[in-house]
Amino acid sequence: MIEREEMQEVVKSYKEPVCLNLGSHSALDAWQGQRNYGLRSIIYVPKGRARIYLQNPMVGKPGEYVEDLPSLVRRDLIVVEDPADIDKKGSWRAAILIVDRYPDIVKYVDDLIELECIQIPNRAFSVYVGGDEYCSVIEKEYAVPIMGSRKLLKIENRGEIERDYYWFAEKAGIPYPKSYEFEVHKNGIRFKEYIDEPLLMKAEHAHRKFEREFIFAANSADLEEKVEREVKLGNLDREGLENARVEQIVLGPHANFNFFFSPLNAKREWGDVDDAFAKLYGTSIEEARVHLANEFLSIDERRETILDGLRRLPIDVQEKIKRVPSFEVTCHLAMSLRESLLKDVHRYADAFLLATLKYEPPGIIGAWCLQTLITWSKIPGPAVEYGLYDVPPGRETYMHIPVTQDVALRHGGGTNVHMGVGSQYANAMYQRRLSMGDRIALEIRRAMKENLLTEIVT
């Protein structure tokens, strides 16, 4: 296991860190943030995806007006096939490293350390470089400092490891969908008892390991029938079913809440605010600062193929279509939330963060995302704890509840929607356009200036 202390020793020698990005997922947002805050960038990518970054170059100095784009690209951007060809003392600001396969980056660890690289993790990094469900390659072989939580990347592999994000959600005491047990057999699954409520199966796709199959059903018998059909079509296999999760369907809009936990801000004084927070919510000053450092930046929602197209058809046509809809994430849209609900989002996000701090220290660092379904439900506690003061004692109280259905412990995939325009809540706090990519770069720049890079890496 690569321990945090080892990576902290590495960055102590860094004079000008270079941000290292796997070219996929949210790399464009990360790249533009690094350009905006004057940090050098390297994007490593196979030739099949290289055109994304060749045709969307993020060049120029911070705040520089881009008029003659080719001239700035020629000045700032280099393209290489070996990191040994990158001269750290050169005038380049960004480099595109062409690799045969994403996992090839591991063999360049020594060169990357020489270049003073810090990896910015995203989901594609976890999947393509991770090696297995435990992200063993990242945890044991990829000895490059990561701005984020090296040991928490694997918890997104729900059902494949013991301490997945549902485990942490349970420890945090926050709502998440109830799950149901089932048995796997040759042609599909079988429940021990009939379940008379809508269900959702989440399983790894048989061929596209980066994607998950989502199967909706009216009840357990309906789900058994649909799973058998998907097995016959080759979309599901036994391995995927054995690691699958069947859970209750939570009815409500999908909302991804993008947070950034700043270890630097968690150790700062906040004046009256940290004192007031500690007094109001019964915490220590130190814990109050942890809550305040868990910055809420933005919200986005998903649009998924093929589901989104089906929704646009008249209901009589939908009913006659036999094809089971797939749910591959295709795009994201920005959204906002009813303001009174933000208190519960903050509370649940903070509880999850504190659970990771307790059970997998140092816990969350930097970018992360709490993915929820917001439903109308009976609250699991006294009304006054939810800010409701006009409910008679003993009466059942219903209100909107964000139910955790997924957690991303790295740069989220939906933040590209805020690239160039910023994140609405972060923009308001920071009085500037600030996407997640910007916020990551800002933290690195601050840590570099204050000689605190050791605080933000694992």
C-alpha cells in the first residue's frame, strides 16, 4: 500500500507542481481551471480520444484575451508520446501525452515525479488505471501524489467491496435506498419472497465495465423476468449479477450536489461564523471548521440514453415498445434547489464527510459529489431538527428528503456543465466564475504558495 506519508514526502520537494489529468470524464473542466490559475497541465490520452483535447485547447495566461488561437496554441501547448520528452524548464504551459492505453501511465511514475506531477482523479482514472474493484494499481503501484483520497476511490464500486459508499452512508446515518437480497442462478436471479413494490437493479454491464445496467421493475416477479431477458441478450452476466444491488425505487428528481472539501480552510479561523456554528449545532470549534470547509459549489442533473428519448414519446407509444431502456449517462444540465432544502443537503453531506474522516482518515480531500434523489417522505426524526417549528407534538411530518443513491469521491462528471460559466453557488461565494476545475486549481495554487501541498495529497 502506498501510504500518505510517502506522497507527502514527495511533494515537499515540489517547486512548481504540474497537474496530471487522465483525458476523459471531466478533464476539460480540470484543464481550464489549471489554465485559469496559472498551473501547468499534462493530459494523458490514447489516440482515439486525443482529438477532444487537440480540438479544445485550453491555452493562454490567466485572464489573457484569446484572439489568435493558433498562435497561443503554438506558444503554450506541446504534444509528446513519452513524458521523458517534456522539458520541465521549457516554456510550455500544457502538454498532451499520447499513450497506447490509459494504464500505460503507471510505467512512467519516475518521469512524472521528476516533472513534479499531482494526479487529479476522476472516475475514468479509477476505472481505467485502478486495475480492479479495489483500485489496487492506484493504491499499491501508482506512486504519484493524488489531490484527493487515494483509499476512497474504490468505495464507488458498490456491491464489489465491503466498505462501499452505502456502508459509509449507513455509518453517517443518512438516508439511502433500502436493498433486497436475491439468489443468482444460471439464467438470472430469484427472490426468496415476492416483493410488491417498484424495484431497481444496478449491475455492471457485461461488456462495458465503465457503465452500469439499470433495470426498473414493478415488482420482484417483473424484475426476474427482465433480468432473464438481459442475460439472454448478453447485457448481464453472472459476475455482474453477483455484485448487483436491488433496491427500492425512490421517486423524485435526480440531483448531483458538487462539493469541495478544503483541508486548508478547515484549519483557518472563521470569526463569528465558526463560533456560532459550534454553539448552534453542538460541535467543537475544530469540527465546525470542517463543516464550513465543505464548500457547496453547484448542482447538476443527468440525461441518459435511451431513457431520455423514451420519455419524450407519447405514453401509448411507450407502452408498445418492448426494448428495455438503458441508462448510460450522456449529458448533464445545471439546476438549482429550493433554498429551504439546502440545510438538509449540507447536513447529509457533512455527515458523510465526517464518516470518511473517522473510518478512512484523512477522509475526503478536494472535489466530491453527493448524488441524490429528492423525494417526499416522512422525516426520520423530530420535526424541529429539520427546521419545522409549527408541527404539533406526536404528529407525523412529511417533507422533502435527499436520498443518497451514489457518491463520487473525486472530480464529478457533471461539472463540465459549469466550465467557462462557473458554478452558481461558488460564483456567488467567491465573486468570480468558479467551476470545480477552477476550485481544484485554486486549492493547489494556495497550497503551493503557503508551502502546504502536504495537506492536500495522498
